[in-house]
Amino acid sequence: MIEFKSVTKTYRDGTTAVHDLSLVIPSDKITVIVGPSGCGKTTTLRMINRMLEPTSGQITWDRNPLRNIRKTQLRREMGYVIQSGGLFPHRTVLENIQTVPHLLGWKKDRSQGRAEELLAMVGLESRLANRYPSQLSGGQQQRVGVARALAADPRVLLMDEPFSAVDPVVRADLHEQFLEIQRQVGKTIVMITHDIDEAIKLGDQIAIMRVGGVLAQVGSPQQLLEEPVDDFVAGFVGKDRGYRGLSFTSASGLPLGSVQLVRDAASARTDAPVLVVDENANPLGWADRTRPGQVQMLGTTFEPDTDTMRMALDSALNSPVGLAVAVAQNGRFAGVVTASQILDQVRHLKASVADAIAARAEADAARVEAEAARKEAESVRQEASRIAADADAEADEAARIEAAIKAAEEKEEQARSAEQAAAAKEAATTPAPTPTVEPEQEWTWDPAAEPKVGRTDAGDAETGDPRPGDSTAGDSNAGDAESHYR
Ligand SMILES: Nc1ncnc2c1ncn2[C@@H]1O[C@H](COP(=O)(O)OP(=O)(O)OP(=O)(O)O)[C@@H](O)[C@H]1O
């Protein structure tokens, strides 16, 4: 697999030939790069064998950056075919084909054997082996170019407009041959063309580029025909893309009807179409209604299991009675179908394709929504775990503070105990202080306030309080008075 990752190529004069190209070229398949003149096709191709280096981005081959692979090694493992073959004019056909084996130091016998083998593979007669390129037709030169590119059995084949210099008939022939070779060798092929028909015919995958070196769409031929992403692609794949699209739809689901079969056209006795068949029920032609006993041409037949709707429609349109004749693999008559039945089927399939596309679009939208929801959930989860981490940190901090408070209280308690112990010690060693006598409170006597009952001259009977002015009180009861008024 070759992968372009956001590759841009800007030439020294400031021309951006390829802009931010991301493209996967799968192994063992044909990828065709197609687009109008100057859209960057050749620049893209030349970056694959490092004839040009990207200005930015990266190209990998089986996940290895191309930058890490030596150019000489790269070019041995990648065959390169250009317009008109690009053959060396002073070397014969065989010598041209042996170019890379010669560079690799193969023994003469081996490289000559390989060249002869390839000559046959590309459909050239051995008598052409010693001719020079100028003695070959354009198509023959092109075949030699392909043979030369395949000589050292490279893993990748890069082809820059390989079939553009030959006429349409030769080109169609070369296409068939090329597809047959690919069936045999199964290389990873990257081909450039500006011809969308060629791209549709040959490509497993087509990359359409627009001027400015921007990839417009990549997909299978059928995808491009049925689901062009925009007007540029729709315009590029052509106005008759609906009809061409039939080439990718199998004829297997067509409803097949029956007709009368006869061995002898003369035995046809009805105005309805009658098919003349041989002893194995292989169709021969239609009984001619206007000339009894004569057989009208059959036109083309189709095999529902292997042929396409386009072939079935061709068969119906070419039929003198308007019926396409379906045959089994062994050629036996299988049934008939009209052009309008074929078109009904096509409309039905198109509606299913449209439904499938709509369903896919809905599924894509749901996937995008689910992805957004997943991202949202992820960010909420991250936020929650951040909050939890903060809460943990706060709890740690609170525990630290609590421990500090406790430690401080313990210290205070210790200090208090130490103070008390010190005070007790001091008290034990200090003599007891002499009790101090408080000065007597001044007393004024208010005779009006004195109660009238229970009073004796000796003092207050109830309280025992001495009367002020009692001259003996201060002398004989001095201790009691002190404790009383204190
Ligand atoms: N060496 C160069 N220096 C400056 N600009 C270049 C150089 N080579 C190509 N270009 C420009 O880069 C752009 C892409 O060229 P490129 O040859 O890759 O396109 P292309 O699609 O292969 O064209 P075409 O189909 O005509 O061969 C064009 O505008 C071309 O003029």
C-alpha cells in the first residue's frame, strides 16, 4: 500500500501542483489518477518514485516513509511506463526490455529469456525482437514499454498516459491485453490518464483531481458514476454516466420470459416472435414473419450470471423483435426480456441504491452524532475526574489542617500541664504568705432603718450584729467581725 499523507508539492516558481493530497493506493490493484490538463497528475506520480520530493506531507510505502528508501532501490522495485513507451531509439526491442535486468547484473541468458517471455506476454511476435523502436507501430512501442517496465518483476508499476498515443482501436486492444497481464501478474499499478472512459474501464479505484492539485473524489468507478460528490465530478464522469453505470450492474436479477422455440423456421405458425434453436437449444435466430421459413439475425445474447445490464440492454436494442435473449453458460436458451423490463429493473435498482445511499448517509450522520456524544461524555468524564482529584486534594488539605490543629492543641495542653506542674513546684518551695487583714468597712448607722422588733441592747438578736458605737464590740469580737464583713 502506498499512502499520501497531506502531501503538497510547490515548484520553485511558486506553482502549487499538488495541494494537501491524502490518498491510499491499495496493493495489487489498479489506481487511475484522472483529471484535466495541469491538475498535478504527473507531479503526483513522480513523487512516488522520488523523481520529485514533496514540499510538505509524507508518502509511505507499506508504512515505510519513501524518504527512508534509497532512490536506486525504489526505482528497481517500481517499473515506469510513459507515453509512446519512451524507448531507447538505438536499442533493439530485446535490448530495451533487458534494460533493468542488465542494470541489476543478471546473466545474459536469464535476461534474454525473461525478455522473450515478456514479449509473448504483451502480445508481440518474436520476429520483432531485433527491430528498433522506429520500425514499430505506436501500439507495438507501447507494448514494448510495458514489457520493459515489467522486466525485473517490480512490485509497483507507474504508468503516465501509457495508451494515449495510439488510435482508439489499438487502444481498446491494449486495454484488454493490459487487464489480462494484470490478471496474471497482479501488480500495484498507478496509472495517469485524462480519459475518464479509460479510467472507468481499467481502474479498480479512480482518483479525480481538479486544477490546483486538489483531490476531488476517490472511489470505485461505480461510486463515481452513481455518487459523484459535486458538479465537477459529475461533469467529468460524463453526461451519459447513467448509461455507463449499467456496465457495473449485474443482469442476474432480470425477469426472464419465454417464447416459442422451433428447430425449423418454417414450422413457425404465429405472429408472436418465434426463436429458432439448434439441437442443443442454442439460439440461432428469429423466425422471419414476413418471409416464412427464413431466419432473421439473432443479435447479441447475454448471460445473466456474468453479464451486465448494459449488455442485456444492448441485446434488446439490437434484436429485430425487441427481445434480449438470455443464454446459460453452455449457450442454451434461458429466456427473453424486453428493453422496458430491463429499464424497469434498472429504475428499481437505482431506487434501492438511492435508499442505500440515504441509509448510509443517515448511518454516517448517526455515527458522527454518536462520536460527538462520545467525545462529550469523555470530556464530562475528564471534568468529573478532575473535580474528584480536586476534592481529594481538598480532603487531604483538610486532614492536614485537622492534624495540625490537633497537634497544636496537644502542644497547648502539654504547655498548660507544664505550667501547672511548674506552679505546683513553685508553690511547694515558696513559704505560705501571711494573711492580710482587710481594712474595716466604714459603717454608718441609720437608726430609722433599724427594725423595731427583737432588738436588744446587746445587738441584733437575729444576726448577732454589734451595734455601732458599742465600744466593746471592736475589742472582744474582732475576729468574728472580720470574717463577717469580709
Ligand atoms: N518543473 C515545474 N516548474 C513549475 N511548474 C511546474 C513544473 N512542472 C509542472 N508544473 C506545473 O504544475 C502543474 C501540474 O503539472 P503536472 O504536469 O503535474 O500536471 P498534469 O495533470 O500531469 O498535466 P497534463 O495532463 O497536462 O500532463 C501545472 O500547472 C504545471 O504547469
